[in-house]
Amino acid sequence: MSLPSHHPGDTLLIDYAGGALCEGASLVVATHMAFCPCCRRMVGEMEAVGGALLDDLEPDSVSPDCLDALLARIDRDESLRPPPCRPALQPPAPQRPAHTPTTAARPIIPEPLRGYLGGGLEGKRWRFLQPGMAVIDLRTGSSAVTRLVRMKGGVAAPQHTHGDIELTVVLEGGFSDELGSFQPGDIAIGDPSIEHRPVADPEGCLCLSATIGGLRLTGPIGRILNRFMDF
Amino acid sequence: MADTAPSLEDLLVAVGREQDRLAFGALFGHFAPRLKTYLRRLGCESGAAEELVQEVMLLVWRRAETYDPAQASASTWVFTIARNKRVDSLRREQRPEIDPSDPALVPEADEPADRRVEARQSNDRLRAALKDLPPEQAELLRMAYFEDKPHSVISAEHGIPLGTVKSRLRLAMDRLRKALRDVA
């Protein structure tokens, strides 16, 4: 698989690495990272920045019995623990399937998204949104609406703009809009300055999106639909 | 200057390998007061901050076995634990992260041999580069890491245009990345 060509960029990755990004948006960024070794490295470096900033903080006084209380807690912990049967220095390497199925098990759903779906897409119920477009809603805290979106080939999402930001990562297939063409692993960033109408590629599109601040439909019919529909 | 004191990385490895309580005490002495400042900047009261410091340090004790000094400095590793814990406790959200052992992870094309320079050395260069940042860049960077606000909110609340926030963070990150990557 070719590597992604649309990335979150420094500022969004800093929001993720520092922990300021809400859960839904973080899930989209982390899913992109599963496709993108380059952004994994960048986040590692940004976490190193977090470590250095932590080190440079002015120390605050901690009450003297805080460490004692913690050690007492650790003692209780240890006494409850079964006798050491912990693996020696070299834990066994995680078992991987002898040959990773690449074409059979499409689409590829990496962690952490796989965990949010309880393992995968099998048996999941899709909710109808408009002809050729269905979603699965995911639970990711209250700040964002996070969902898996499936579009049939050639289907267009309604033209819209954004209350705050909308992050979308492609898992399979692809889509195009005013900003470019998005393939698996690519991340698309919508904000209030962007008005777009994503159209699924002929093979269809499966993507994960997190919307903060809602969407506003801007097409002639969409303006009316805004009041009734939950896009 | 005496350079015989064990590094934070040595201490953390000793906790992981031997459940060394003395080493843990020394780690606590370094990190607990800084973690308390971190949590107070994020809005914790003093008492609640100390409780959370205890929780973070308990995780440090429990997970020390998994610490790999070739991957991250001790401060980086502790920072990620503290960040995840505060997202969980203060914001009641999960922290989605990749699983490095996931077979679905798209692998790196080639791992340059010099990538794995001692995390500790690059950390020293990083801290020096942080001190050299222009104040307006350093200030924004601290807000981004310590205020639980994405950069768009920082822009709105502090009346700094979004483009300025972005370019300052990018400039800061460019410099810090150079410090981390350059093996001078």
C-alpha cells in the first residue's frame, strides 16, 4: 500500500500529542497514524517535547507523606499479586498469523479503531443517512460526533461547511472534493473556511469522521434540510 | 561536577527490573513536584493534584517493566503516562492510541540506522533548543501542552490570529525537530 499523501500537519499533531484534542478527533488522528509511519515519528518527537516541557516546569511542593502513602499502597498491591510468574527478560513475541491476509480481510481496520468497533465490521448495523450513504455511530465522549461512513461509488455527500472542524480519514476506496483526492490513510480537514461536496470514487468509500461544532448544509436543498436532518 | 548520580533512565530501568524502591523514591522526588505543577496548570486543586500525582506514579511503578530507554527518555515516558491519566480522570475520555504490535500497522519503509540515537542525548539537545526558542513561540508551545485547549481555542481565547498560532507552533516545532534529529 502506498503511504498517505494528506497529513494532519504540525498543529493538529501537537494537539494530539499534548492531549488537548478531544477523543473523537484523536481517534481519527491515531487511525491516520496507523497508516503513516512519518506521522508516528512526528508524534514521538512531540511527546519528547512534552517530556522536556514537563522537566522544565517549576516544581510544586508535594506533602511529605505522599510518597509513604504511595509505597504503602504498592505494598498492599504486591501482597495481593500472585507469586511471580511473570515472564523472564524476553517475553514471547506476540503471535502473528503466519501470513497476514491482505486481500481477503478487507477493509483493514487498524487499532485503535478496531477496539472501538469491538473487533471489526462483521455484524455491525449501518444506519441509513441518504441513498447510497450509511453510518455507524461510535461512542467517543461528548465533544465530537464520530462515525464510520460508507458511501457507494459516485455518491455525493451534501455540500456543507463546518461549525468548527471535521476530520476524516479514508479506510478503503476514496473520495474527492474541492481540496483534492483522498485515498486510504489520507486525512481531510474541514473548517469554517471550507465549503465542500465530497464525492465517492467509483469503487466506493469507507471512512471515519469526527465532527466538532456540527456541519451546516449549504446547497440549495441542504439549506432547507438543515432544519430536519442529522448530518 | 560529579557525574556519578544515576540518570532518570537508569532509575526507571532499575524499578522495572528489580522493583527497586530506592530508585522509585528518587524518581518520585524528581517527577512528583513537576507532575503536580502540570496538573495544577490543567486546573486541579492542590489536594486533587496530589491524588492524581499518586495515581500517575503508581502507573509508573506498575509499567516500569515495559520502559525501553532506546525509545524514549524517562521524562517523555512519564509525560505520556501523565497525559493519558489526566485525559481519563479530568476529561473522562479515553485516549485513542495506535498499538505498535498491530499487524495492520503500515510499516516504515526503511529504518535509518542512526535514528535510534540515545533518547537521552537527543533529549539534552532538545532542552537546549527549548531554551533558545523566541519567547512568543515558547509561550504558545506551553499553552498547547498545558492548557487542554486545541490551537483553534487558544487562538480564539487569546485573541491571536489562527494563522499566527499555527505559524508560531510550526516554527517552534521545526527548530525542536532539528535539535532532535541532528546528530551534530
